[in-house]
Amino acid sequence: MSVQKSGGRLSDSQVTDITLSGALAMAAFILITPLIVGFRDPYRLDFAAFAVYGVLTIVVVLAAAVPAWRASRLEVVEALQYE
């Protein structure tokens, strides 16, 4: 199901896909960085790091989603006529 056909709402499978993609990207970053940098010590992940990354992820998603949601509520013809 496409996002456009569902009225701009994400289905459960799309949310799951986004969540898993983010987790896999973070895991790949953690595994690949020592190969590039040459050491592993700075990338210790504890609860505080996960909390900070979680909060930052939520802020970034909201910073992108709120303007996109507002723009999706506009009528294109009215917005173009306003200019």
C-alpha cells in the first residue's frame, strides 16, 4: 500500500520497516567505524547513549514530519493562487 493511497498515514508494516532500517543502520555504523578509524573504545553504547540517540531521533523525525504534515493539508490550487 502506498502512502498516498492511505491518506498520508503510514501502515504498521511501514513503521516497522523504518524502525528496523534505523536499527540496522546504527548497527552497521558501529561495526564499520572501527575498521575506518582503527579503534573501538569511543563507541561504547550504554543506556545514556541510547537515551540520547532516541531523543535526538524523535526530534529529527518530528522536525521533518510536522512541516510535511502541514504541507499535506494545503490545497495546491489555493496555495498557487495565493502567490
